[in-house]
Amino acid sequence: MDILTLVGLLAGVLIVGLAMVANASLLTFLNLPGLAIVLGGTFAVTLIKFRMSSVLSAFRLSISATFMDRVERPTELIREVGELARVVRKEGILGLENHQTDNEFLKKAINLCVDGHPPELVEEALSQEVQQTAERYEVAERVFRGIGESAPAIGMLGTLVGLVQMLNTLDDPSSIGPAMAIALLTTLYGAFIAQLIALPLADKLQLKAEDEARNQVLITTSIRNIMRGENPRVMTELLSSFVHPDQRTGLAPEREA
């Protein structure tokens, strides 16, 4: 689990909540009509911008990608594919048949190799998978950036609604308070949704997409070299460019006797 995402989200909500209750009750900041304007308006705008399937897919991907730290580190992948290269040099490509891995992309690559497909087809299939994964992340990121752009704007619309209501009821002092609450709180709700939820999740999705793409390129390069019969040590040296120089120690496999 990506604990930092959860900690950051909870910390942001807690800080804002403490600021709210410092000199007033939390109920002071609860206005159901204003909240309905922001949530309903933002949802409506999101449906106008994107397909429903894209919105649902974005929320599913945001939960699995931003709150679950399931992207392997490049060093772990390099060691794993180095072991695969050694197996292929000793037993041939069919030696990979019993290899177990948690990485779905690597598992697909291994299955394509074991099934006897030519290197060109394997590389094409993996390239298509890389492209489709990148597109899924891009759509999810765009959905949350769209929410981050729409929520403050809808909040401003709610503010205008509240101001109009207030100006129309100046002769009734008892109605000024509720109208002013809608006017101010809708802006607060819109900024809260955008700055503490939607835009941070969009940035995290972008980061996860970059990590996923890097790992998939690493695996594609490894499979290409393995099918060419590349020496495991040479292949590991080539793949070491995917990691920071300080983390390259111990990546190269032991020399075979």
C-alpha cells in the first residue's frame, strides 16, 4: 500500500478541519445546498467532458494505482530478468515455462516467448500493451484534472447564486445569513475538492504512469535481448541505465563457473 498518499490525504483534511474548528463549530461549514451545487455541478460537467465508462475506469484506476504501491522497483525487475536470461542460456526458451512472477506484463511476455512466437510478434504485442496502458493512465489523469478544473468554477457559480439570493432578500435580514453561507461555502468546497483531492490524484496518476511505462520498456528490452541469446551480464549492464548509479551495485549476476 502506498501509505504516503493516504497520509497526505488525511493530513490535508485534518489540517483544514482543525482550522475550521479553531474558532467555530464544524457545523458552521456544513451547507447542504452549497455542497449539492458543487458536487452535482462537478459531476455533471465531468459527464459532459468524458464518457461514463472513462469516469468509472478513472476512479477504479486511481484507487488501485495511487493507494496501492504495486509498481516494482527497476532493480528488482533487472535481477529477475537477469535470472531469466541465465535460465534461457542453460535450458532454452522453454525453461521459462515454470517461472512464477507477480508482474502481469512480464508474465505476458514470458507466455508469448514460451508459445514459440517470433521475436517481431512478441515485441509488437508488448508495444501494443505499453501503448494501451499509457492511454488508460492518460484518460484517468485527464478525468481528475477535469474535476480539479471544474470544481472551483462550479464553486464560483454557487457563490454567484448565493450573492443573487442575498441581494434579492436584503429587506429580510433573516435570509441574508443562509444566502451568504451558500455564497462563501461553495467556493470553499470547490477549492477543497480541487486542491486536496482531484489535482493531487491526477499528479500521482501521472507519476505512476511514468513508473509503469519505465518498467514495461525495461521488460520489453530484456525480452528482446533474451530472445537474441544475449549474455546475462551484458544485458544487465545495458539495463542498469534504468536505475540511479547509486543503486547499480549487485545487479550483475555472478560469473558462471
